[in-house]
Amino acid sequence: MKTRAVLNRLIWDKNIKKFAGEYTVTFIHRGAPLDERTIQFSQITKVLASYFLYVDENGEEVQIPFHRILSIRNEQRKTFLYIKGKHPEEDLPEENAIGEDASPTETEE
């Protein structure tokens, strides 16, 4: 599944978005330690055609192109939903495939 589609499912799919607070997004950020930055998924304000917007610690909205996303990770389960350059065998489940106490299918670390 493409990065944009994964982000949109976390935002809009009623069966999945209740778990969105468990996720972090890591992306290339020049000048940061290891040139990477990790944010809480809840900081994302918009997902557009080729980038997403998030609010940083100063309250400013920052634009990040999708090609800079390195991973999307569930921090509670310590699993990855997306890793750049890898094609997980399992993707997000189809609509209505998640039970009340279940979470999206993910790839193990």
C-alpha cells in the first residue's frame, strides 16, 4: 500500500482511526540527529496529494513530502505498518475487518 493510502486509512477509516494515537511517523529531516525526525501521528493535520502537514513543537505547520517518510510504526506493539523500500506481506486489513479489540495488521520488526 502506498504511503498516502496508509496515512489516509489511519485518518478516515472508522475501524482503524481509533488506533491512530498509537502510531509515529519517521521521516528524513535535514539537520536533525541522524537526519531523521519522528512525530506522533496525531500531529498530522492534513494529507494532500504529495505531502502531509504537521504541527511542530513551536506550533508551526510543516510540509513533508511523502518520499521523505521512512516508516510508520505502532509504538505500543513495536511493529511497523510501513517501512520505506520494503513491501510488507500484510497490509492494512480490508474495511470492517478489524474487531472491537483488534488493531491493523502490521509487519513485525
